[in-house]
Amino acid sequence: MRIDRILIAAAAMFSFSVVAHAEEPPPQAAAAGVHEAAPVPPPPAAGAREAVPAEKTKATDDPDPNDHHPTKYEVGINVQKMTKLELGPGTFDADFLISYRCSEAPCDPHIQLFNGEIKGKPDKIVDDKLHKVYRVKAELTAGIDVSQFPFDQHTLAIDLGDRDEADVTFTANTKDAPEPTDIKIFGWDVMHGDAEVISEDLGEGLKASHYVYGVTVRRPVLAAVAKNFLPALTMVFVLFIALIMRPKMAPARLAAGTGSFVAVIMFHNTAAAQLPPLAFFTLLDKFMFSLYVLWLVHIVFSVLILRSEDQKDEKASDKLYRTALIAVPVLAVVEWAIVFSKIV
């Protein structure tokens, strides 16, 4: 009986030691620190997109509208020739050189004229890395103002821009824009050339630059006086001679006044034919209108003198004669002062 209990106890101790030995990890694995491998996630299903971290979804190469650096050109225009100035449509032809000096490469300007059209293709004369020179022939328009004819002067402008106007900034280069001393325009005196850069706001922080080079021309002053004022002043001189005719010569005085008045009107029409039809009065028109008033006053005095002579009223005719001798020249001076001082 005792032997049976000893055998049962020994069997129980053996079973307990076997179970405890099976649950203890191997000593090599414990020493090396080996852990159980993490479970591997299953592969994504077909057609599914791989998740992208939020910080990687923002594009890093989008342009910043506030970070805008336009190309800079130093521009100069050298006018070689100007022809065919037409006052009616306000057009003229120009042959000129455009010099571009670039701040950095690439130097690739795109010529655009805002007040005309280029005839043919520009010739590239200089093709350096940072310096380009083009020869351009163009038909251009100008703002023509003939209100001061025959002493009018006009600015024949070349308004230069670039097709990529929002990406271009111009600065004036005076070395490449000399005075147009060698230009000859038939019937005009060339005065001087001026260059300026005009900045235009395009909105959204963008600006466009225009380079404007203008050549100022005017009519020759001596020719203007000789052709448009000297004939009229000669007729005024004839009128003043008629003023000194005595009352007894009233018929001849009246004939001289009316005949020269017709000549004044015809001369005005001839002088005005130099210009296209206008909706305003020029300086010459105002001067001729002052002569019309002068002649009408002289004719009225002549008629009154003639009437007094017919009535045998020598006292009245002599008074009218003396009044006209003073009033007509004074009226002429006052009218011309008003016209040439531009009061009207």
C-alpha cells in the first residue's frame, strides 16, 4: 500500500517537471532577445490606391503669384528715316533700329508695336548673348493736332512693347537712342527726339512697360509766314491805303474795300485746302475771320461816308472819315492780339 502511494507521487512529480520544462523558452533564444515576428498585413486589393501621407499631397512646384520676376530690357531706338506723313489719317512710315540689352540670359525679346504694324520681318543685325539689335520698318499712327496751323508741330511716336508684356520691364537706354539729326521729312523741320518708359497696371500685381520714342516735327516758320500770312497782310495794307482816301473819293474807297474782300475770302479757301476737312477752327482760320470783321467795318464806314456825300453833309462825312481812320487800325491790333494770344 505504501509502495503504491510512493509510485503515484513519483509519477506526479515527473509529469509536473515535464510540463514546466516545455513552457520555458530555449536559453539561446532568450539570450539573443529574439521576439515573435509581427503579423504581415495583407496586400491591397486590385485597383485600390496606396494611401499617401497628407504632407506629401501638397504640390511643391506651383508658381507663387507674389514671386514674379519680369525680364528686364534696356531699350533704345535709333530712327533712320521717316516718310509719308499724312495729316488726314495721321499715319507715317518709319525705318528704325531697336537695341535690346538684357540683364540675364536668355535674351529673347518679342517685338510688338502698339501704334502700328511691322512691314515684313525684322532684320536681326546684332545677335550677341545679351545684346540684340533689330532693324524694323513699320507703318505707324500719330496723334495729329493741327489747331495751331500753320505753326503746328507734332510728335511722331514709336510705341514699343512686348507680346509677353506682363513678363517684361523696359528701361530707357539713351546711348542707343541718339538725336534724329539726319532725318529729313519733306515739308517739315525735325526738332528733337524724346524717349520715356510708361508703366501700365494690369491688375493682380502685374504691370506692363511701354517704351515710347517720339520725334517732334514742325512746319518751317519762315515758310509758314510767307505762304499763309504775308498775302493776307498785303491785302490789309491795301485796305489801310483805302482808309486815307478823302470823303470825295468814297466810291473808289468802297470799290477797293469790296474787291479786296472777295480776294481775302478766296485766299482763305486756298490756304484751308492744305488741310483735310476739320471740325474745328485753326489759328489761320481765326486770323482770317478777324480780317472778315475788319473788312466789314471798313465797308460800313465807306457806305456811310458815301451816303453823307450824297446828302451834301460834309461835316458828317468828315467825322466818319476821321473815325474810320483810327477805328479800323485799332480794331485790327485788338483782334490780332486776341487771336495770337490764344484767348479764342
